[in-house]
Amino acid sequence: MKSLWNNFKVAFAMFSKIPMPRADWTKENMKYMFCFFPFIGTVIGVLTVAVAYAGRRFGYQPGFVTALLVLVPVFVTGGIHVDGLLDTSDALSSWQERSRRLEILKDSHAGAFAVITAAVYFVTWYGAYDQLYTSENMEAIAIMSLGFMVSRCLSGIGVIVFPKAKSDGTVAEFSRNSSDVISRNVLIVYLILLAAVMIWIEPVWGIAAFAGALVIFGYYHHTAIKYFGGTTGDLSGFFLCICEAGMAVILAVVSNLFIR
């Protein structure tokens, strides 16, 4: 049990800004880290529902609540995955050879395409949440809240099963230290349960959001292999961001087309 608790602490310390008791980053304490990675999504999801409910309950203006909803994942994670999104957008937009793209991922400077991507990303989130919140669609927001776990399950599976672009990168180190088979199987079980709950909340919306996440996962695999030779930490963050934003847009569209 102590080992599992340490794995939990390492996962939250690595992928969130939530204060955690200290745990040594040993192989034993990282073995099942990815099994706990989706629970950061649980925190984001709970806060998302709480913000939306509080906004309704206390009568705050929709624009204010929508902005808070957009910022919830950033507050919880510190923007670690957005950093990967911006680095990857710069690398993909460079149209350089593979080795140069990998170098761009490590560059701490943000290029023009990263700035444009950041603007598009947050405007997309704002638009999607504005549609969901102003239409008083708490069921769709609840499905999106589960989507924060779905994205992390898929991201963890990608780290475990995809080829690694660099043998000395962060993702390669995490993969070496993790129990791949057990972690992968646990994440798959999570995905099945999450899909079931999303569909139970609203069948059409749940299926659309989950299917969209799987399609984006396929795009992530294609992009990682074709342009980088495998995945990296930045690419994992890139996937997580576009997966969540994609699910939000899908829910905004289908919840308006297929009204309960």
C-alpha cells in the first residue's frame, strides 16, 4: 500500500500543481504512476462541475464563469501540457527534417506558431464552454468532466505502447520505470468504465465525445510516428490538449443538434 501511495504522490507531483507529501522518484515509486495519472483529470472534472454549478447557483455572469472553466485545467496542472502543445506546434510548423523537429521541441523559446496556437487553443475552449454553459447544459459539462480522465488514460497508453522518439527523453525514462502491462491494462479498464458512464449520462453525446477522443488519439499516433519517429513528453502534452479541446467542441456541437 505504501508503494501505491508513493506512486500516487509521484503522479500528482509530476503532472499537477497540487501539493503532495514528498516521495523519492525511484523505480518502485514510479512503477504504477500512470495508473494514477487519470485522477488528476478527476480533480479537474470535479472542479469544472463545481464552478459551473456555483455559477448557476449564485448567478454569476456567463462570461466570467466561462473564463473560470477555461482556466481550471491550467490552475490544476500549471499549464504543463499546454507547454507541450506549443512546442509541438512550433516543431510541426517548421517543416524541417525529423532531427531538427526534435531539437525544436527542446527549445525554450516560443515561436510565432506557438503564440498563434495558444490563442486558437484558448479561444476554442472559451467558445465551446460558452455554448455549453449558456445553454444550461450540465449533462454535457458532466461528460466533458469525465473527458479529462479519458484524455489522460489515452495519453498514458500512448506513453506506454508507442515507440519513443528519444531513448534518453522523459517519456522513455517513465516508460522504463513503469510496469507497462499492468499500467496499460488498468488504463484500458478505466477507459471502458468512463465510456460507459459518459454514454449513460447521454448516449449520443457520450458516444460522440468518446469516439472523437479515439479519432484524435489515432491522429496523435500518426503524427508522432510520421514526423518524430515516436512520442515524447511534449507530444503527449500536445495530444492531451487537442483531445480535450476536441471533445469540448464536439459536445458543444452535438448537444445543440441533439437536444434532450
